[in-house]
Amino acid sequence: MAFWRLSSGDATGFKFLFSIASLYALMVAIAYCVLHMKHISPLPFDAPLDRFSEARAVEHIRVLADEIDGRQEGRPGLREAATYIKSQLEMVKERAGPNLRVEVEETQVDGSFSMMFLGHNISLGYRNHTNILMRISSMHSLDTDASVLMNAHFDSPVNSPGAGDCASCVASLLEVARLVVDSGWAPPQPIIFLFNGAEELFMLGSHGFMTQHKLKDTIGAFVNVEASGTGGIDLVCQSGPGSWPSNVYSQAATHPMAQSSAQDVFPVIPGDTDYRMFAEDYGDIPGLDIIFLRGGYYYHTSFDTVDRILPGSMQARGENLISILKAFTSSSKLKVASERKSLDMDANRDMVERAVFFDYLTLFMVYYPRRVAMVLHNIPAALFFLAPFFLYMRDPGIHPLLPVFWAFLKGFIQHTAGILLGVIFPVLFSVVRLFFAYPMSWFAHLYLAFLMFIPCSFFGLLLPRTIYDRVSHCQGVSSKKIMKVETSDEARFWGAFGLYAFVTSAYFFAGLNGGFMTFVICISMLLGWIAFYVSVKSYGHDSIKSPMFYVIALVPCLLYSVYFSGILALLLIEKTGMMGAVPPPYGFYLADVAVAAVTGIVTGLCVGPIIPICGRWLAKASILKFLLHFTVVMLAVSSQLFPYSKDAPKRVILQHTFFSAGGNEITGSSYDLAVIDSNSMEFVFKHAPEVAEKLHAGPSFSLGNAEVSPQEAWLALFPISCVVTTNGRFPAKANQILERYSQLPHLKTHKPPTTFDNGTRRVHLELSLGSLEEIWVSVLNVTGPLSRWSFADGKPPAPELPSGGPPSYILRLSGNSSEKWIFWLEANSKEELRVDLAVLDQRVDEETRHLKSLFPGWSDVIAYSSFLSTYSF
């Protein structure tokens, strides 16, 4: 329909629509700049020594991620990284003034414990992992003084240079340590910088510190620096125990980036950080978990290189860290472990009570305790229930009480229906789209997800108002009084207000701390309503200026909604590449449906508050048709775009599996191939025919007729193996493996079993890892009547219960492969104990390297060797 053929009402609606779209585009541009740290000016290498310099920190990243070839456990680069870090700390120590005492030490940690990770119970044994520690204190401090711990890990995951995760973290702390010394500042309390070398192996370095180091009980607060990407927002994802750490952060951070809602979401995200060891499992130390969020495309991939670090990110992080460090060391609430246990909790509520907090575009923080939130977050619901009485009391003759209540309820239902449809329509569109396009075609084109799903979500938001207006126009209403109330913007406004009010209260009573978003919406809607009411007095109800005043009053809230929603949506989109592959048919739709649903939710957050007032101009059939046509065009565009690129790679796992019968006898070999997103191996083979040919897959390959790798084939990755459910097995040669290794991993008894009076028997075992050179981890799966073992204080973890199989107990061993592991297993019956052994070696043979090179540039292939063997005792 041509614009000039529209009715005057429709033409006004389109003008209003494009004006609103322009306003949102401006807000999106502002949020984009903030999320990408465009407002931060990085300092150069020659910046003053009393300032944090991003360039100096990036130089540390370059050495750790580029010059050193791999910082994975089992590779020489990890030792090189430890040597580099220690040398830098020694240089800082040499520059320390007479007012400081600086100590540097390197320790080797070992131990064993049990934990639950990704919903699975496992035990871990480790030895000879390296921790490097620097303690900076005044000359008058004591070893028993309460101190502040700054933690970062310097190991990296398999196949990744680890520039973001976590060379950026190490570099940040090295520059902060230098700054503390060179600035001449004498910290009121000691500072401990811990660089641990085994976080990627399930937080072993921090466990070693918390269970073995002499200073562990002196830690009064900590800051754990992590990365789930290569920069951008450096978000406080966890804070506690209590609200004191977040309160310190809110007062001290130069560029605050924290939202209490992250603490509600983080427990359901697959993964963990060293925060867990310090604040939960092995300590109750108050602290912060600060994590880079942008650049998740490169997280744990070979693309995590120094050139991917977002400019400005390190500068903002460094300035925050030094400010937080000064605040923690100056706080009177910094206590050692024994003092924390004896605190009067009534007088120190912030040591146990959680808080609500959020930053506004990194400019400032809003912070208030949960006891204050109990009042604030329930005021909107109270206002919603009181509003009908105020309206009735204002003019009881025009606004009878029951019709007013009914009108508010209809407004509530109408807005709720719009919010729900705003999620349902994108989800339906995402499913329909997959009949014509690849899954995740938006993955390498972020804008496409928003252009596809926001218009149809907006369509859903407007549809209830459009239908109601059309039905009311056709049927008429019998009572003029009721007509006046029911069709008023006031009823719709309070109905929408009520929805956000109830969500705010529900969030609070669910024990969560993220209700600030809908609370801010409620407060802003009240301000907007006042502005709208005043403008109506001046310009009239039918003037388009009146809703513009309402929108303008909401701009600060809408801008924050766009910023908040941008963090959520971008994080989800970037992480869909590693969320795991669910078997078909559901896995085909999962990523698209998830992104569509979240886009619908954030559209409701960003646009929903303007609908009650602006819907009168926007809820028109011509605008709905335009939104549908735009959505269809985006469907056509998406079908032409490829899901992946070098900036948004597809993750592939290539495992060369060797089966041995013990000793040096190889009984078989295979390639086990897995993808971990919605596009299956069929997609890979279609676009990488050389790989298919090499694996003898053929052009007619399909998952339906492919040999599937048994779950035990992925034992070396357990419990990460839960994300490789879509996989295949292909034949491979093992001709030259014995030429490269003189000995293979082998498990055997090293002395006769011991039988006890109660009938239990103890099997004494020796695990040799052979001549493998770059071992990441060894995993044992013990099935049978296991009652005790020599790990984790003798107590096995809760058993895994695989479908169709006996209970099994999982043990992961890591560290120094040249030594043999000596341990025992105890059985409470004569039934055999079966032990499946998987050893992950990061070295691959020439044939596997060639196969890896055949994969296209838009993929990231994690390639390694896995040695499997089975024993009975």
C-alpha cells in the first residue's frame, strides 16, 4: 500500500512508528558504544606509571598468548607462562619502595576432593600444579592481618591460545600489581595476588590454595577475575556471601558494571569459576566474580587471540580493579576467617543479607539492601490496587467502582496477552523459517536476529489492542460511562502497570534479586503518565504530541532496557555456538527457538511500556501488515546468509580414539567427530566435502545411517561430554602409533589385594601414563561394588546412573604425567570391579593434523587423541 494512499490516521501512525524507530535506533547506538567500550580511552604504553595502562597489559597478553605456544596442562607452555609471570613479579618487587614489603613465592599443590559439575558427581585427584603468589603489605603489617586476594588463572583450555581466557586476567593483575608498587601507595591491609595454574581442570589451583596455603585464613575479601570472551562489559556475575562486596563495588568502581540479576542467572549457566572455591565450597570469603562477557564467539577456541581483545576493555577493567582494591583494603569490615565467624550478624547484616544493584550504562550504580527492596518492590503492586479507588474518589459519578475495576482488569489481560504474543510470534516464525533456511543463520550476523524477530514480536505486542479496537468499533458498547472507562488510555496504562508490578513482587518473593528492571519500568511509567496527563491538558488527547511527551519521560528507562537487553541477547547469541547439540528432531530447532524467545522477551521489556499510551497510534491494520511484510522479507534474506565465519566459528570436536588391551597392544582406532550446536555433521560434510571424502562418509551421509560413537568413547571429556550427544564414528588407522610411543597408558595391580575381616577387599593399583607427552587429563570410570578408595578422604562421589548400565564412579586425575599414580579401590563383595580408563593426549598424529586442516576456515576444530582401555580386578 503506497504511503500517499493511507488514511490520515494511518499516515500519522506511520510517522509516529518511524519516529519511535528512530529514537530506538539512537538508543541502540548508545548501548552498542557502551557494550563495546567505545567511551573508554585506553592509555598507551608510555602512560604515567601511577596510572593503569591498557597497552602495558596487552603486552603481557601478547607474550602469554602469542609468544608462548599453549598454556594447557601437560604442555611446556604452561611452565613457560609460570616462569614469565614470576619474573614479572620479581621485577615489580625490585622496584618496591622502603614503605612496602613484597614477597613472591611459587608453590606446587596437590590434593583430591569430590564435587558436582554440570549436574554430575565426580572426584578429582591432582598433583604438581603451579600457583604463583605475590603479597604486598606495609612494613608494619603482620602475617596474620586480614588481606585482600586478587585471583586469576594462567592456564588455558585445550586448543586455545587463551588471550581472553585468561591471559587478559593475568595481564590485568600484573599491571595492577605494578601500579600498586609504582604509585607509592602503601595499602592499609595486605594484598595477595594469586596466579593459579589449574582452573580449566575444574578449579584445582584455587582448591590447592584454599586447602593448603598458610595464608588462606587471613583472606578477608577476594576479587576473582575471569573471562567468558575477549572484552566488553566486565560484569560482576557473582557477589557474596552477603551484600558487603557488592556495596564496596558500587561505591568504588570507576566504570561500574554489575547487575544483581546475574546472580539469579549464573547458577543455571553450564560452567563455574574459582569464585566457587573461595566463597562457597572451601570458604565463606566475601568476594566478587568479575567476568568479560563480549567476544563469546572465541571463548575456548583457537580464535581467542590477542587481536580479538576489545579496545578499552582492559583499561576499564584495570581502573575498576585498582579502585575496588583500595576500597576493600580500607574497609573496617575486612576480617580474617576467625573474626567473621564471631561477628554479630544483627549488627553486620550486609555480611549475610543479599542486595539489589545495577549499573546505569557504566556511569553509576544503584544499590539497596534486600530489606529495602522488600518495601520498594511491592509499592507498585500496592499502587495498582489503590488506583481504582483514587479514580473512583476523583469522580464517583463518572467512574463507578466496579466498572473501573473491570476496565483495569481488561487492561491487565490485554497487556499480558500482548507480552505473551510478543514471545510466541517470534518462536513460531523461527520454526517456520527453518523450512527455508539453515539453523542459526543469524549466528554470524547479529543484526539479522533482531531484524527477523523484533518486528514479529512488535506485531504480537500490538495485536490485542488492534483486535479489541476492531471488535469494539463493530459491536459498540451499551453504556457510555463504561465506554469512557474501558476505552481510556488510563485503564490500559494501569493494566500494563499492574503486570510489571506483579512481576516485580513475584521476583522478590521468589527470593531473586533481579526485579529492579520491572521496578524501574513501573516508576518510569508513573513519570510518563504524569507527563502525558499534563500534555493532554495543553495539546489535547488527539494530538500526537501527547504520547511523545510520555515516551520522552520514559527515555532514561527505555535506554537502560535496551542496554540490559543487549547484554542478555548478545550473550545468548554468542553462546549458542557452544550450548550443546540436542539429538534431532528437537536439536534442529533449539537454538533458533531460544534466540527468538529471548528476543521476544527483551522486545517486551524495551517496547512494552510505551504500548498502553502509544498503542492508539500504532495498533492499526496497515502497520501490522507492514510488520508482517518486513518479517517475510527478513525470512528471505536469512535464507541467503551462511551461519558461520571466522568471526563466528562453528565448533567441532575431532577425537582420534585408540583402543588398547593393556600394555602396548592396539586393538582398534577410530575418529569420533562431534558438533555442539544445531547444525549437524551433515551440514559440515555438505560444506566441507574434502572432510567427508577423507572420512569415507560419502555424499549420501545422514545421521540416520551413521555409526554413532558410544558415550564411553567420550570418557576423556567427562562431564563436558554431555554436550556432544550428536556425533559419529568413522574408521581410522593406527599404523604408526607404536612408532611414536614406546609405552601406552596402562593400569595394573602393584601388590596383592588386601582382604579385611568384614569381607571387603582392597585392590592396590598402579597407573602408568606411558610415554605420552602432552596429557591433559586421565579419567577413570569405576563400576561394580566400590565402597571406598584412596581419593577424596576415602569416600567416592554419588554414583552416576547411566540408563541401562550399572552405577559408576568417575575420577579425574591430572598433573605430572611422568610419575605413576599409586592408589587403591575397595570393594564390599567378591564381584569384579571394572575400570574404564581414558587418557587425553593433546598431541595428534600427522594424519589427524591433515584431516584437521581440511576443515573450512569458518570452523574451529578441537583435535586430540584419546587412549581407551578396560580392566577388571
